[in-house]
Amino acid sequence: MRYAKTEPEMAVRERIGETLKERGVRLTRQRRILLDLLEDSGEHLDAERLYDLARLKDPKLNRVTVYRTLKMLKDGGLVDELDLMHHAGDQHYYETRRKQEHAHVVCLGCGRVEEYFGEPLGELRRRIAAKFSFEVVVARTEVGGYCAACRAARARKPR
């Protein structure tokens, strides 16, 4: 079931579409499928999971298209590539670049990822810019630790 798009989601989609058009890149049906999956899945997807989900929508879509599209979107600053504390190994995860920066809070036990939005991130950005006389273009933050369930499981384990 698809849900109605919110204003920010529509703005992200419009911005991506406009940016691609400015660069002379067509937003093909297959690219649209990949972008929609990245935006709508509610997950941080690695390339293989994205490929599997995309094939459910278009069985003719191939793996090369997924990897080329991710590279194009990443190089164009439209998609962020994340390692999420390398919890599950060396794979990378992807999400569309959102207007509001956020931190990824990763449980090192179960791998659950939460997103944190809040002013402390903006303050950190401003402090870095001022301290180093640095123009911050993009900021990605990851915080690793243990969720309540994993902390409880760790406390029950004999030392």
C-alpha cells in the first residue's frame, strides 16, 4: 500500500527530478523505481537489497542499472552513501539527501538504525565552521551504542 506523499517528500522528489533534468539526465522508469524505493522504503538499503526490491516492480531491471544509478545519484549529491558503523560488514547503504541533516544512531548489537533530527546538529555544524573557518557543505553523523533491549541482553550475560 502506498501512502500519500508529504510536502517534504514531494519537494525531495521534485528537487531530484529538476537536478537530473538540469544535468541532461533522463528520469527513466527504472531510475524512478530506484528513487521511489530509496525514499519510500523506510529503511537504509544496500545496493543488493535495492536491486531485489526493484526487481519485484520491474523484473527486467538489471543489477548494472542499480549500481550505475546509485553512482550517478551519489556523484550528483542527490543520494548519500552511508556505512552505518559497518555493523553488517563492508556494505554501504543509501538514502536520498534530505533537506534537514540528521544523525544515524546505530545499535552495535542488533543493528537497528534510528534517525535523530535536532538542533544540536546545527550547532555542531556552526561550531566547526567557526573554529576552522570552514564552509560545511554536508555533514553526516553516526552514533554507535546499544539500544535498551541489547543493553538488557548484555547485562544478563555472564562475564
